[in-house]
Amino acid sequence: MESCRPALPITSPAVLPDSLCQHTPKCPSAESPDREAAKVIAAHAVQGWSLLCNAVLLFEDTGEVLPDGQIVAPHRPTDTPAFTA
């Protein structure tokens, strides 16, 4: 059975700018160790992700996708050994 819809043109993927931040003071950059402190500009709680104003895509499990496409594995505080006194 053939589709009646015309084929969509192939386009290049969208590229986010390095920063969407318009706050004063500026939020941490995507390269900064505290990048997760940037403000949320879009979120989809059901799917478990938030887009930060530094163009970092942050997932509920603490994984991240940086603006350059680099993936940061989940890094929950529970992944570190407990401190015992």
C-alpha cells in the first residue's frame, strides 16, 4: 500500500546556540562544572527532560546532552561511596 503523502525534504538538524541565557548575571556556560545551575527554559516532566538556558538538555536521571552533542552519563550523588565517620 503506497502512502498518499509527499516525501518530506531532508533538512539538516537544528543547531542550538551556545547560550539562550538572557539573565543578569549570566547563568553558567555549558562547559562550566556548575552548568546544571542554569535556569530551565523548557521542560517536559512526563518525558523527564529540561532544556536549560545554556542549551544543555538535562534528563531526570542526571544525564545530559551538551550543545555540541557530547553526552554526559548520569551522575547521581548516590553513585559515590558514602562517607563514614
